[in-house]
Amino acid sequence: MEPHDFPLVAAVLALSAAVGLLAVHLRQPLIVAFIGVGILVGPAGTGWVEASGTVELLARLGIAVLLFLVGLRLDLHLVRTTGPVALATGLGQVLFTSAIGYLIVLALGLDAVAGLYVAVALTFSSTIIIVKLLSDKREMEQLHGRVAVGYLIVQDIVVVLVMIALTAFGQQAGGDGENVALDIALVVAKGLGLLAGIGLLMRYVLPPLLHRVARSQELLVLFGMAYAVSVAALSEGLGFSSEVGAFLAGVSLASTPYRDALGARLASLRDFLLLFFFLELGARLEFTGAAAWITEAVVLSVFVLVGKPLIVTAIMAAMRYPVRVGFLTGLTAAQVSEFSLILAALGYGLGHITAATVGLITVVSLVTIGGSTYLVLNSDRVYRRLERRLARFDRTDSRRTELTGIHRDVDVILYGLGRFGGPLAGRLGAAGHRVLAVDFDPRRVRRNDRAGVTAVFGSAEDVHFLESLPLSRARCVISTISLAETNRALLHGLRHHRYRGGIALTAHTRHVAEQLRAERVDLVIEPFGFAASVAAEAVEELLRR
């Protein structure tokens, strides 16, 4: 497709809209529908579109905007707090998945070199697809969403290092004599230089520049796009992926007062441009020789869809994160990344693997991208069905032991220290009530300094965690969590333990509030309704002046 092929672009867009409408009617994920359109109009189908030219350019712009907006929602405090678990999960998953995957592919009859490529390709997950899914579900701000984004960025850096090492080995085989260790050291030095440069921009250049740019909303949007794409291009020029650069560009603006305005104005542009990413991904898929590998593709797809989430769950459970958080994070790993296709193409170009091996990786990629989309979109339902079996991963017994015997004298047990729960806990503590606050975000627990409030790490959905809490002394239990399923799980857990104090649960919609009242909850807190009442009283007072 060339830039002058305007009618062809119109046809592809119309076909995408029609298939998307059908997918919505059938309640199917749009991502799967758009990848299917890409296959249909790509070389494997009608041949209208090739994974290059206009479509590739628009796809790369969409990726840059997506990762830029992800970075905008983060800040340096969040990066520091989720950094250790993201690093451990990212590297641990790569290590264990590649090792187990290598044994599986050898058992399936692949040779050592091809097996190594396939095993490594299976380890990487798609940052773009997962970020899109989490954004659609509005789970980017939840703990599992933040950890997922962190370890996906770690994996992107790892795959870049792997491809650099492979290229260096290929050059050595050709007699170039490059030193692999020197190449990797150079990449590290470039990375540190990139981080230092962005740090200087954040400190000395961006604040005054944004103050001037923000005088025009149109110019602010243009600046955001130009800055994101420029840093992405610089990152790619230094040997990293453009995704890493766009993400860092967003992080550098996350602490500014203009991030919300940028995010709101670029969201629609992101959604439109990402259509071309999924079209390009579908058009790029090559199925040459894949028919001979059906059995192997099925086995490896099952390993990716089941094994990778369990590996991530086990790693996070070992770090004493709740099983639910670990499992929801693990589901985001249940696919093969577009980087894996690039890695396979690189190996094929170096003569390390055959076209049939590339076809095998392609089939596994397609199956797992589709399968993981359904898993992530229905993650809560999947967790509820597997909750009892996943309990064996629980490693929080030591944490429960630490809680036993302390915090006995409390008046209120409060779940959630977020934007609503944090101020509520502070008000109750300031009023002289002894508050025990529970939150599954380690950052919030560590940063709690409210008078009269003791914060502990825990999950509202962990029914067994209730055994360690002083329920017999607490006069009431409050949940400020907005998720209806979480509140129902907590309510059933409290009743299972025959808790006799008052129970207050939060509802953000009238429908959920009515459901909780039907469950005979003592108090249903409706923050928006309360805020509207207070605001109306304040406005009435203003009108009487």
C-alpha cells in the first residue's frame, strides 16, 4: 500500500469497521477482529496490504502514542515502588519460561538451535496488546496493571539485548570479529546516557517549555506527539526499541500538571492509530510450513496460555503478593509478543532456523494472542473458577503470623487507602478512632503516616487473611474499594467468620448500591452521591449570599 492508494485505504477502513461492528454484536474482542482483518487483507489473504509502507508507519505512530500515554500515567514514585517486583517478575519469567520451553521443544523433536529460538520466542509478551486491554478495562491503575506494565518493559529491554547479541554472533560468523561483551556494554552505556538526557530535560527544559506551550491546547497536543515520536526515534537509533523511548517520554511528563490534558486529547488518536498496528500485525504473519507443526503448535500454545501465567503467579507469590494479584498479572503474560516474530525473522535471516520454524512461532503467536485476549478480558471470572486450585501458591502464612497478636485494639478495619479510602482513614484517625487499614499496594502501606491509622498489607478477596484480623474487637469494617465483586467476596468472608459488627461497603453506581442493600449491608457508601449532596448544599449557600 502506497500513500496515493487512497481508495484502498478507504476499503480497508470500511472492512475494519464492518468486522468490528460484527465483533461487538457477537461480544468478541476487537483486537482479535482487527488481527483477523489484517490476515484477510495481508499476503496470506487478498494481498491488498503488506506489512510495510503506510500501514507500518501508522502502526508505529500508534505504538508510540500508546506507550507515551502509559508513561504519562506513571510517576517516579510508582516506578521506584513497583520496580523490584517488576524486575524480578520480568527476568524470572524469561528465565523459567525459556528453560521449561526449551525442554518441551526438545521433547517435541526440534533440534537444539531451533529449539532455543522457539523457547526464547515464547518468553516475551506483547506490551502493546496488554496495555491496550488493561486500558480498555480501566485496570492500569490497579496493582496488577502497574506490575504488568513494569515487567513488560523489562522484557522489551531483554529482547533488545538478545537481538543485539544474536546480530553480533552473526557478524562473528561472517568474520567481522565484533566482541559481544563490548556490544552489550555499549548498549548499557547508551541506555544510561538516554536516561540521563531525559532526566536533564525533566529538570531544566520541560517545565518552562510546557508552561509556554500549554497556552494553546492545539500546540500542546502537537508538542506531545512530536516529543513522544522524537524520543521513540532517538531510542530506536540508540539500539533500543521505540516502545521504550515513547514510554520514557511519557514518564518524563507524568509529574507535570499537563498530563491529564495531554492524555485526554491523545486517547482518541491512540485508538485510531492502533487499528493499523493490529492490521499490520495480521498482515505480517507468515504461515509457510506451519501445517506440518500442528501438534507442536498446540502443545506450545497450551504452555504459553497456562504455563506462563502460573510461572508469574508463583514468582509473585514467593514475594508475598496475594495470589489474586499474581494471577491477574500472570494472565497478561499468556501470549507471544510481536517481538518474538521479529526475533524469528532475525534468526531466519542469519540462517539459524528454517521457514518452517518461523511458521511454527507465527501460529503459536496467533493462537496465544487470541486466547490471552479472552483470558485478560474475563480475568476475574477465570480467577473465581480457579481460586481454590490457586490457593496452593499462597505464601502469606508468615505475614498472617506477623499480624497475629498485634493490632488487637482497633475500632475500625478499613480496606483501601486510595483517593477515597486514604482521606476517610485520616478523618477517622483524627477523630480518635483506632483504624487498621488494609491495602494490597505496598506503596500505600509504606507511605501511610496518618495519625491513629496503622496500615498493613493484605487483600479484601483473601478470605483466609480475615483470620489474622482482630474482628472480635473491631466495631465496624469498611471497604472503600469500588469493585463490586471484591466487596461481595469480603462480605461473604465476614459472614463466614460470623462477624457481628457493622459493615459498610462502597458502590459507585446505583445498580450496585441496590444489590448491596439487597444483601442487607448495614451502610452502602455512595461517594458520588455524597459529594453531590455536599456540593449542592455549598451551592445553595453561595446562592443565598
